[in-house]
Amino acid sequence: MNRGSPLGEFLRVRRAQLSPDDVGLPRYGERRRVPGLRREELAMLAGVSAGYYTRLEQGQSLNASSEVLDAIATAMRLTAPERDHLHVLSTAATHRRPAATPPDEDVSADLRTLLAAMSDVPALVLGRRNDVLAWNRAGHALLAGHLAFASPDAPDTRPNMSRLVFLDAHTRDLYRDWPAKARAVVGNLRVMTAHRPDDACLAALVGELAIHSPEFARLWAEHTVGPCQRDVYDVTHPVVGNLTITQQTFPVPPRMHHSLVTVTAEPGSPSAAALTMLRQARGFGRGQ
């Protein structure tokens, strides 16, 4: 592992984001020449030697135990997802493989039948890089009605939800708190790249977004981490106006790199009525 390794970079960035005040260390009035904690301060909080922690940041040590990683995570005040991310990065550092292009993805007939049956619930299936592999008519109408419904059917035309959030004006306008949505997308991409560091297409997607979106580049540099599980968003839809939606993401067995994303609104709420209006405005109903 070299100096630019994901594990070492994560440790350096997160250490720089901590101040002595965050962890209860005295400042003694001195002017600090580096942002955040010094390496020896972080090492002291974690109960490891400064030399060992430095080697870990610089990629000169690959055998950190789970106990050491947990101690560092506690010293850094990492959240549970960030702590898991640290362990994944450490494991990946010792099992590096050459970058490869995974095979094309598809959706089973059973899963397509399920999507169609969920006609009252906007839903879509995402692949290992957040490509839209399939969606039902409600999901398409709510999230990407400006795109062709058949666009997920071929690899060359498949929308990518991460790309849409950062590079598509329609999607950007959909989310009233776009920065919160953007941060969630980046946090999820961090989790994905840690689990699949050898995925050349995923790395290319990150590179594309960093080049074309300054906001993405800034968030990516902060090492935001957080898997998409359940989020509540306020959106402004061009057809039915403002509504509040709950987005939930479920892994799809046996291909756990596929996920089913559903969107719901509180029963009986104006937002639920808006989803019904959207189905009516787009001319489809149950079973479509």
C-alpha cells in the first residue's frame, strides 16, 4: 500500500477534521502548524505508539488488528458506518487485486414482476454502481420522468443515480435540500468503492463526477461515509409540486450488490395524495 492508499488517506483526512477541543485535549495557547490533531495526539488517544500510527497512515503497516482499528475509530469519534468503513479499508489494503471491468448487469424476471406489482409504490432496482437496472412507472414518473422509460433496458443508455444527482439539472431541482441529497450520494459511493476497490467502472464514475462537479470533488475530499438505508427528502416535482417522501434501500439476494429502492409518503398525507395525482396525471394505475 502506498502513501495514496484509501486507508491512509481516510485516516489523514479524519485526523485533520478533529480539533483538540473535540477530544478534550488542552491547547496550552500554542499556535498549531497543522490542521486538526497531531499524529502523536491521535496515537495517544488510541493507545498505540506514534510510530505505529504513522506507519499505518503512510501505508507501511498492513496488519492492524480489529482491536487497534476500533481504538483508532473511538479516538476519532467515528460513527458506526464510519467504523465499519475503516475495517473494510484495512481488509482491502491486504487483498488488493488488479482493476477489472465487471460483466454487464441484468434484472431477473421475478424482480421485474415485483416492480410492476408495486404500482402504488415508486420503486427501482440499482446495480453495483447505482445504475438504474429497472424501474416501475411510478418510480420513473417521480424521479426521472424527463428520461425515456425504456432507458434502463440497455447498458449504454442506463441512467446512473449518482450521475443524475450531480450532473442533471432536472434531478438537482427535484430535491429542495440538494446539498443533503448530494452528501448522502457521496457517502454511499464511499461505501461502495471501499467494498469494490477493483471495480474499474466504479472508479471511472468517481473520476467523472470529480472532474465535472466541483461540489462532488469537495465532498469526496471530505471522506463522507454513510450507506443509503432510509432517508426523508422534501422534493418539488414539476407535475404535482411539493411533497415529502421516505426513500428506503433494501439489498436484493442473492446478488447483494443489487438494491431495491422504494419511495413512500405518510398515509393520508398531502404527499400521499400527490403521489396518487402523479399516477393519474401520467395515465397509469394499479398493475402498471
